[in-house]
Amino acid sequence: MARINDHYRKLRAGYLFPEIGRRVAAFHAENPDARLIRLGIGDVTLPLAIAAVDALRRAADELGTAEGFRGYGPDRGAYDFLIDAIRAHDYDARGVTVARDEIFVSDGSKQDSGNIQEIFGAGCTIAVTDPVYPVYVDTNVMAGRTGPGDERGRYEQVLYLPATEKNGFVPGPPEGSVDLAYLCSPNNPTGAVASRENLADWVAWARERDAVLIFDAAYDAFIQDPTLPHSIYEIEGARECAIEMRSFSKRAGFTGLRCAYTVVPQALTGSDADGARVPLNGLWARRHATKFNGVPYPVQRAAEAVFTPEGRKQTGEQVAYYMTNAARLREGLGGAGFRVFGGENAPYVWVRTPGGTPSWEFFDRLLSDAHVVCTPGSGFGASGEGYVRLSAFNSRENIDAAVERIRETFRS
């Protein structure tokens, strides 16, 4: 008899986004003429930048010639042209040094943030901010690092750090010790961004306690405030304690094209069963080579094009478009009396539900009365109860219509 992995059964009945899809499908089946505005799942809506599309075409044409054909990619899955573009624009430009062999290109930060836990021992303890992107917790549940979950969705053996209005939705490090701590800035779902001082506190804590920070910077392109850090490696000492993940999904509309990368510094180590120090870079390289054959060549050429002058201009205009949407959500709902957060350095607006209405109850009312889809905050963690997330990834017309519908719904 094939024995299943029982840890999967500890997961809550429905992953957040499929549950949203189920409820929306049920509503649509009963109301086929309703025109829904979807501000729930954070998928981009603008077409790919022309620079990326042109690069895709050229690369596809290359593969159709004897001279330009390529099979398997390099050992680590990435070509030097993309690695060097990443180093120049995401790191050198910020005064940060990252070596070629420290960058691992993949098909998504979601996958990397879930897969990274494989290189750590099953007994490692973890901490997450709450609310948080569900993948961080769920993949550790699947791996058996947690106990069972409670009715609020919190699992035993996970240290939850509440992100609340009181701390600006950016908690600092705990007083105690854990082995792994997941950070996301700009944060999904709250839209809050860690300050340089906050990240310095985290780095100092991690180095003192021999912990590893897993830093998700998938939304860094949306930071508008020049004083805020885009990379944890802007903080002195972070190369000795942090792994960083970045994505082309939101910065360049690659949600369907799939390209991201993870940085694992050579200076970052863990310990084996005997206490000897082991470089994590080599472990991740082995995992990467064993389970992944690399991002397709045309996609890597498209990602490279994002860093060209044309690509930077075009994707920058798209980011600005979404950030204008976020501002309209903030201002429109704030003017209607809602408590609104985020949306200034991130494409997400975090809204407190009126009168302490439970998140899913508010979701259902927006769906049924306003025909607007949001994301219930409780789906991101217990501290998200009483909030919902709205995404700025939509057309200007839909954003304005959604604001007006929500205002009308709660005006009556």
C-alpha cells in the first residue's frame, strides 16, 4: 500500500485563491449577467512590454536556425546575459555586489519560496509575519515542520509575528530564536514596506542567533519612496544571514511567462548534524540542478530585455499605471470612510472591514451586492481577520467603477 504524506492533511480545506475561485464561480452560475470586477488575485492585466515581446520573437527565430538552436541551458539554468543584466541593474546600481554564481534563475518566486525549505533540516523552526503569503507556511506544513492547525489557521510550532496597525504592519524580530524567518517587503498582502532600520534590526538579530532570513522582494519595483531599501543586501551583514528572492511577474507582467531568481550568497552557511558549517549556496545549486532544467531561452531573452532602456521605460510606465490605480483605491475608499493602508509603495491596498465584519462575510457582501471580488484578509493569517486586500492590477475604468460600487453598497 502506498502511504501518503500525512502532513498534507494538516492543511486547511481550501487554499485561499481556489476558495475565492469556487465562491466566484458559484455566484456567476447563479448570476450570469453580473459584470464582475476582479480585484482579488494579484494577476497583472496590461500586455507584455513591446521590448519583451520583440526579444521573445527574436529568440524564437534563433531557435529555428541551425546556428542559433539551443537545447538544455547552462548548468544552473541561466545564461550569462541575463545574470549580468540582473547584477548590473538590481545590485550594482544600488552599491551591492552579487557574484554570478550566487544568482539562480527560476520559473517563479512562488516556487522558490516553497522549494527553499528543502535545503533545511526537518527540525528547523520557522517564524512568519502574520498576515503573510500562504505559501511560506503551507510548504513547511507539507514538509512536516509544524503541528496541527487551529480554527484560525495557525499551526503549532510556527512563531507568528502579528503585523498590525500598531506596528505599521511591519513587525520587528522576536525576542527568542528560530532557525528560519520569512520576510516579504513590499508586503503581500498589507502593502507595507520595511524601513532600513527595521531590516537592520532583523539582520542583527539573525546574525546574533545564527538564523537565516528568507527575504521575498517580488514587489520591489513598486517602491516609490527613495529612502526605502529594495534589497536586504543593502543592509550591512545581510550576505551572512539572508537569501533573497525576486520576480519578473509583477515588475514586467511575466505572470504567464514565468521568470524569477533567488540569490544565495557564498558567505551564507548552515550547520550539519556534527555542527560543521556548510555553504547553503552549494545545497541550493544541487537542488536546482537536480529538480529543474532552467527557464526557456526565449523567456530569458525577454527578461534581459526588461533591463534595456526601452524595457525599463515600458515596464516603468506599467508600474506607474498600477500605482495610480492603487492611489485611486486608497483615496476613493478612504474618502468614503474606510480605514485604508498600503497602496503607496505596493500594488495592494489593505482595507479594514467596517464594524469588525469578518473578512469572508465582507467578501461575500462585496461579491453579491457590489459585484467586486476582493481577497479576505483572514486567508493570509489570523491577524488578517477584519481586513481585505484589493489589487491595483486592473484597468483604470474598472478601478473607478469598483470604488463607486463599494461606496454605493456601504452608503445604503
